[in-house]
Amino acid sequence: MPNNHANMFLVTTNKSKRLIQLSFIGHVTLEDLERGGQDIAELLADWPAGMRLLGDLERLESMDPDCVEELGRNMELLDRNGVELVVRVIPDSTKDIGLNILTIFHYKKPPRVVTCSKMTEAARILSL
């Protein structure tokens, strides 16, 4: 049967707020992350240093285990482009996909990381 659910890794930006949002929706595959990684690289080509990142895992159902390396590559790309603050929205702690551990290994200069259970809390932290 075909899967009628939206599954994706979506990259959006708000340059005036120096904000990149990564949304994990449904079941995320390696192909989703690879496409999103290309989007991140293109967006960062003319992005000023000092960016902030909002990782939205509210709608994440699951992620393929083979996504770990690509997540690390995306973190390294963000690190090279000067990410200063990472705010993650993870309402269900069982859906935490090991991002804190990946952060240790893939950021040379670890950004400040805040994990929230609700998007409203993240918006407050990011002054949105």
C-alpha cells in the first residue's frame, strides 16, 4: 500500500533573524537528509556567520538508522558556517535521536544547545 503520510526533512530560513529551521516530519530517510543537506549547503553559501538553528522534531515519527552519518555531516557544515545557538524541539524524549552525542563529535566549537518540549518555548528562547 502506498504511504499517504508526508515524510520529509525540510530546511527553511529567516535571514533577518539569522535563523535556519530544520523540520523532521514523519519517517525521515537517508535520501531525505541528503536532499536537505544540499539545501543547507546552498543556503549557507551566502549566509553570515552567527546563525541560529531551530531543530523541529515535533512531527518526527521515526528515522532510518543509516541517517546518523548524514546528520553528522550536516552538523559539520553548520559548524563551519558559525552556528552559535541550537534550539531543539523534542516533545517526546524517546524520539531524541542521539543529537547530544552527535554534537560532541561533529562540532569543533560546540554551540549553545537548548532542548525544549514545545515550539512556544523555543520561540521564546529565540526571541521570535
